[in-house]
Amino acid sequence: MKFIEGGICAVKGVRAGGIKPGKMGLTIIQAEGNAAGVYTRNKVIAAPLVVTREHINRTGRLSGVIVNSGNANAFTGVQGLADARIMASSLASKLGTEEELIGVASTGVVGRKLDTSWITTHLGEVLDLMGEDADASMSAARSIMTTDTVPKEIAIEMDCGIRIAGIAKGSGMIEPNMGTMLGFIYTDAEVHPDVLQSCLTVAVDKSFNMIVVDGDTSTNDMVLLTATGQSGITPEITDLQAGLDLVLTELAKMIAIDGEGATKLIESKVTGAATQEDARLAAKSIVRSPLVKSAIFGQDPNWGRIVVAAGYSGANMDQTKISLSFSAGTEVVELVKNGEVVKNDEETLSQLKSIMAEDEIFIITDLGMGHESATAWGCDLTYDYVRINAEYTT
């Protein structure tokens, strides 16, 4: 497989466009095909998710997706559901399709009524701007942003000939199951809806469900996958899974490094776990820890916080078996080996401090309990995170 240009519009059968004149944004993606979705596990579920899930469960297909940014349309009751359906019916009417073939997504402030008049007024403008090129994909990616600082998109071509691409948004209120994030993934493969759902669920579990910015789970998180079938190729499931895993993992890492106020990407790899769940628990606990995140922001070589985070994660572990090292990609500092501190002198701590100064930091924790492993991604906790969230609506 190889990376290609063009974003979601690199996939045959996908047209996209968007506008974002201020805090409000509007994106439309047109693509006809079998579809699947994964949604937030928060018990407070935003209206667009309720409507989209109903549509996909009923039809197994999508013809288009409409997304607004700036207002989450969450915790808005009966009116919120009606507003989400207005979005779906308005786009369906313009595209000449059925309302049940439209996916709806929203992101922004929770608990405020959605201004549907703004959306319907600007719908024609977005439709006029839609295209099938790289610029069109980028405009769609930009228009779904809230506190994101950069758009997030990726496209790949598999050796078997199919293409898979996606755009995503997410910066804060992130610890999936999922976090405040949206993802729209497309492939030109011919795939049955049940296979799409199975592969998407697995890919989300390895990627979006393994990132942590701040430990909050949002109300609007959704990842949709549509297969246009226009390549005429039905890939092996293993190939499709590998491609989806790569696309979603790359998007997840983009979200982690763009965490609100973030300056560093943290990758936490846990090996030697007794079970896969133990590995996941420990890996996410490390990148979730405010103390670990703060230490990395301040380049404070207080590595004991990683051991502590693994210890309270719920994973099965024995402190006499744990090993720990840090890396910035090439240089590696081994700190703990089989429960024993290797070195804790000034030279070692200085090396660790130097690694923490890099843009990407790799933490490798071996629990010494078995053969399972997992990787999680997160970011440092900075002064700007507090500022951004203290001023979110003002």
C-alpha cells in the first residue's frame, strides 16, 4: 500500500465541499454506497447520532453526509432530534435522494439550540462549491474543525487496487470510546455492509479508541464508513482490514498531536501483558495520567509516574517484573529492568530530559507477565489546554 494525494476525493465516487466563515461551519460529502458506523458510548447521545444510527441500521447505505461545526446539537431534547432530521431532509431534497440515506453529524457547544436556518441558508452555497479534487477534500476537512489547529486527512491505495481515505476532526474532550471527534472514511471497494461494520469496529478499537487527550468522552463522536464500490474490486477482508487500520491509526495520531494546547505526541507501548485488555488498560492509563502528561510538557524526568500509572490501571502486573524505557525514535534510555532501577544518576536523567524535549516521545513499558501488547497515543498537558477550555464559549 502507498500514501496518495487527494484526501477523500481520491476515492472514486466521492464529492465534497465545505465552508467555515466563522465559528459555524458546514460540510457536505456525497458518496453512494454501503455504509457502517461506530458511535460514542456516552449515555448522553447527541441528536445527530440518534438519527444517523437509525438511518444506517434501517438501510445499510448512505448517499451523503451533512456536518455542521460550532454547535453540537446535544442535550437538546425533542427539538434537537427534529433539527437533525431537518438537516437530513434538506440535503436529501437537494441531492434527490431519500432522507434515510443521509448521515448527520454535529460538533461544538453542548446544550444550545441548533440554528437550522443558518444551515439551510448556506446549503446551496456548499453544494455549488463541491468538487472531486484535493481542494474539495481539504475544504470539507477544514469546515468540520472546532478547536483543531490543522485539518486532518489521509488517503492510501492498496496493492489490490482499492483506495481508502478519510477526514477527521478532534482536539479536546477526547478519550474515545470515542472522544469529541468525527471521522468520515471512504473506500471504492465493493464490500457488504456487515463486513464494513465488522472491519470498522476492529479498526476503531485499535486506533480512535486508543487515544487520550484529556480523558473526557463526548456526546457526538462518530465514525462513518462508506464503500462506493466504484473500483469494481472486492478485496480480501484481511487487506481491507489492514488498510482501514492504517488510515484510522494515522488519523488518530493526528488528533492526539493536535490535542488542545499540545506540543508533543506521546506514544505509549505496553508489551509483555498477560491479556490484550491488560495491555490496553496500562497503555491508556499512562497517556491519560495528568502527572505523566505534565511531566513531559515540563521536560521533568520524573519517570516514576509512568510506573505508578501502570500500577493503578487495573492491569494484572507484578512490580518485580516491570521494565521501562523512553525513546525519541533513535536514542533509548533504559530506566527499569525486571523491577530494578537500572540507573537514576544525573547523566541518565539528563538523557531522559533531552528525549522529553522532542516533538514525539515513545514510552515502552514491559509488564513481564505474558505476550500481549497494545499501543496508545496522547499528548502533553499544557497551560494552553486550561486557557482554551476556560474560554471555550466566551
